[in-house]
Amino acid sequence: MPNRREFLKRLVAVAAATSLPLESLLATTREAGASRRLPWKNWSGSQTCHPLNRLAPASVAELQEQVRNASGVIRAVGSGHSFSPLVPTDDTLIALHRLSGVLSHDDDRVQATIAAGTRLGQLGQPLEALNQALINMPDIDQQTLAGSLATATHGTGAGLTCLSANIEALSLVTASGELMHCSRDHNRDLFQAARVGLGSLGIVTDVTLQNTRPYRLKRVSEWLPIEDILANAQENADRYRNFEFFYIPFSGMGLCDTHELTDEPLSSTDTFDQNDGARDLQTIRDLLDWSPSLRRMVLKGILNSIDREVKVASSWQNYTSDRNVRFNEMEYHLPREEGLKALAEIRDLIEHRFPEVFFPLEVRFVRGDDIWLSPFYKRDTLSIAVHRFFEEDYQPLFQAIEPVFRRYGGRPHWGKLNTCTATDFADLYPRWEEFRALRQQMDPQGRFLNVYLQGLFNG
């Protein structure tokens, strides 16, 4: 029978692994008894499991020992912001929240080595203090660095790659508990595979990123007729450092969002709260979904009344934001020259068949790279993301839209919902079989493969 101190140590480790308050865990333990498994859910609640073991190592050595001793499947878990079934297992979940922070930096090369469990929102200020900044950033600040990299998470910018393409070196714990290092010059095949590895090669402990000097961005957000945005989209993608836009279904309006490098003084106008905005769109949907024309008129009037927003800030303060209204998401990465054609079909499909949809469509641009399982492999990309409110059934909408994405040669975001099979991915990725062979070599017993990944790599 473990003593009280040992019991509390285990409870704290579980709290770190689940991101739940300790009081909540104590209450759950008292009510359910020590033998009951705590459920794990992703951010939207669409993925669940009941792991036997939930671990949160405080050091790399402890992680190595946990991997050696774990039985069954082992999956690393970050913030749970992936919608695809990459994490769920009823065996062992390992959270890396306690492996966090900037570990070292090289000022001459403008590089920094960062612990895998660091959240993106925790990186801007520490890097700026070291006279560094990330070259680009995704837009959700709660994602962990390792989780973002494992799924090729990206920001926007036609001349900018996904975050994984900025990796210079990384370390990971293998299925045998060994700590391996790889870089552009060392263990090169492993490096190419592990930069977007889906957590299937081992558990990444730290990453060395190529950064840049701190920079200031002028962000301009403006509501415009969607046809005006579309007419200038390709030009604006090349003109601005960062460019993306959103389309609000049943409105005829879109939000155009641009970033430019600037030396202007820090400043900000009043900002539109995206979380409150999503709730407002939901309310208008509930009241007016019976009349698309009236809904369009009301939405257009409201969106036209929102002032242009301008914010000048350090890059990391302009890129990321909180997302408090939960949703499920499908995102596909299409050849840049095909993307707007696919968007036109998707807009038409939604507005003729799915009056219940109120979440915006998001469109971003990403430069191609050379990473084996990057959705941006060897091509410049236009990405389209489709969302459904987390309390609503996303399947009919996503089932209707996915064939459009596929018809235009889209590759799904690894962390977003899709129905692609091993055969599909083999067709989409020229280096698929090389990745599979290396993965088998690294983990011959499939210790890092949950049911979903077994279907992809053992099929």
C-alpha cells in the first residue's frame, strides 16, 4: 500500500498529464476509488480513451525509464488540440508538460534548443529576451511544440514554411528507452522522418530551431466583400509577409488579415473578439437559418459596421490567440493553383445544403518543403479549414466536403479530421514507404502505434 507522500506524488504527476486541477482529481479519486481509470479527451471532446497509465516525467532520464518499463502502447500527449485519433490508447499516455522551456541557445547561428513540452504561447517572451524569435507561428497559443511539429502545424505566408521545416536538430527516446539525436548532418534519414513523425518513431524530448532576430509586425484586419478578397488573394499572398482570410457562410463577407514588417511604434485599435464573434454568428444562425436572404442581409450589415483593426506588436504577440469556443475541424492542403477552385465549390455546397453552419472557413498559404510526411512536400500550398461547433455532429458536413478536397489533390492536416487510409497516403506521399521502413526499424514491436497508426503503418 503506497504511503501518503507516494500517493500525492502520483496524483501530481497525473494532474500534470491531464492539465486538470488537483482538487478535481482528488474529488474524482474519492468518488470513484483508486482503481478507476481517468478518461482522457482532446480539446473538442471528439477523441477519448481510458489509459491504464498516465505519466508525466520530470526529466529525460525519467522518461527513458518510463518507456522501458511501460507495457502495451505508448502515446505522447501535448495539449490535446489534434482532432484526428493520433493520441488515444487505453495503455499508457505520457505528457511532457514538465519538460518545458528554452534549454540553450546559439546567438551566432540564431538557434535555440527548446524542450518538447513547451507551449507555443510560452515561447515568445523567452526567445525575445535572447534576441531571437520564431520565423513564423501557428495561431493557437496552447499547442505544445512537439505536438505542433509532429503534425506539420503551420501559420500562414506564401514565402514561409510550416514550423517543422525550421528544425535543425532533435532528440527522441526510442522504443528501447535509448536517447537518440539527429540533425541535418547526423542520422539524416531519421531527421527527415522525425521532423513530422506523428509520434510514431519515438518521443521527442527537445528540438533545435532555426530562428531569426526579433521583429515587429503591423497586423491589419478588415471586413470586405468576399469577391473582393478572392480577386486579390493570390496577389496579396505574395505581397504580404503573412496573409490569410476567413469567409463567413451566408454573409458574402470575409475577414482579410495581413502582416507586414514594420518599425512603427507599438499600438493597437479596438479589437474584435473572435470568441464572442463566433457566439454571435451562432445566435444569428439560430434565429435566421429559415431565411438565407435575410440572414445574409443581417450578417452583411453587422460585418460592414466593424471597424478596420490595426495592431503593431512583436511578432509573437500578433500571431497567436486564445480559442475558447470549441469546434471540430477538417483542413486540407491543396496545390496553390487549385485551392480557390476548391473553395468556390465548398462555399456553394455549404450554402445550398448546410444552413446550420456558422463557423468561418479559414484560408492560408504555406511554402513547400522537403520533409517526408509534410503535407507541403515539394509544393506550395493553399490550405482550407472547415469547422463545426463541438456540440454539433460534424460528420455530414465533413463527409460532403472531403471529396472536394480529394478531387483537387489535397493532403489532410495530420492533426485534423479526415478519412484517408494507408493506401491514400501512399499515393499522396512519394516517401511514404521509406518512412514506413524506417519506422519499423525504429520500433519493430509497434510500441508507439495506437489503433489508428497501426492501420496506417501496418496495413
